[in-house]
Amino acid sequence: MAVPETPSSKQTDKKSFWTPGRVVLTLVGVGLIIAWGLSRWNSRERATINAPANRVTNAPLVNNAQPPVAAPNLPQELRDTKVQTLDGESLKLSDFADKVLIVNIWATWCGPCRLEMPELVKLSNEYKARGLVVLGLATSYNERNDQAHVKEYVRTQNIPYQIIWDDGTLAAPLVQMVNAQAVIPQSFVISRDGRIVKHFQGFNAYSTPQLMRQAIEEALNDKGKA
């Protein structure tokens, strides 16, 4: 005949399940889960800060597998190509023949571009008196032809340098010259005599600003075309 289970026997069974060994194993498991979650969160944070680039879709850029060309010279035809700014002004790269240029291809929706722009503003303010000109290059295909949206973004972010509104006339040849991928941001440090001294693809908050300063100093100290 079966003996009915009493409340005291139930409590005994529960206590016997949570042995010291099981308690320790459970705590270790919970700790591992928490550590894994923190690691994932930190990885996402680092990926945001050091995001290499945003891939551009439907952009008229060529993605070649060839190695980059060392310090290519911009053809005079490209330097003399007229483009329009957001304000409707006409300009060409050869207008700045006595300046060192940074041409930055970017978009309002590009996370790494947003991180990079404050650094470009700092560089513009720091080196303008020594002959540096920063030009932002927003493309119509990246911005879905919404020029008004780009103007508003530039205004709210207090971007002091000129922004070119480009249909690919300038962006595509620049990217092709260095055999780069169809991604943004991309920045080109261009010397007074039209050489691409340094090309940057993507943005790393820890290294890009320093490397860009080095390239600017190199170009400014080249007195061949001063």
C-alpha cells in the first residue's frame, strides 16, 4: 500500500534538488551568459565607432580587384571639370591649384560619414590658414536626388566648408583612379600639383584623423607648387 506524500516530504525533495554543487553550477552558468551578453554589446559599440564604410548601392562606381595606384595624378581634364555646389555655385578643382585639397565623398544616411564630419571640420579650421581646402561631395544617387534634405543636414550640423552636389561626374573618376570599392566615406588628400597624396576608405575614429593630418602636413610641406 502506497504511503501518501506529506508536505514535509515535498520540502525535503526540493531541498535535496538544490544541492551546493547545483547552486554553484547554476551561478557559473548565469555569469557566463551575462559575460557573453556584455561582450556582444561591446563588439557592437566598437563596430559603430570604427565602422569601415557603408556600401553604396546603384552607384556608378567601379569596384576593381587591382591594387591601388601610388600617388596618381589627376588628369587636367578632370581638374577642369565644372561641378555645382549645394548653393548653386560653379567650381572646379583647378580653382584651388594653390591649395591642398581634401575631397570627401559622403552621405547623410552614412553612419561612418557622420562620425567623420566633425573631424573634417576640425581639420578645416586647423589648416585653413596654411592653405587647406575641404570639399564635401554629396552624390545625387546616394541622396535620392533630395538636395533640400542635404542642405538642411549641412545647415543643422554647421558644416563650414563647401558641399558639391555631384551626379558622379567627379566621384566616379576619383574612385576609379585608386581602384577603390563602391563604399563611403572616401576621402582624397590632393596636393597642389594634383596628386592624390593619400586615399582613405571608411573611417576609424582612432587612426584616420591622425593619418589624415600626416598626409595634410606632407602635402603642405611640399613646396614644389607653393
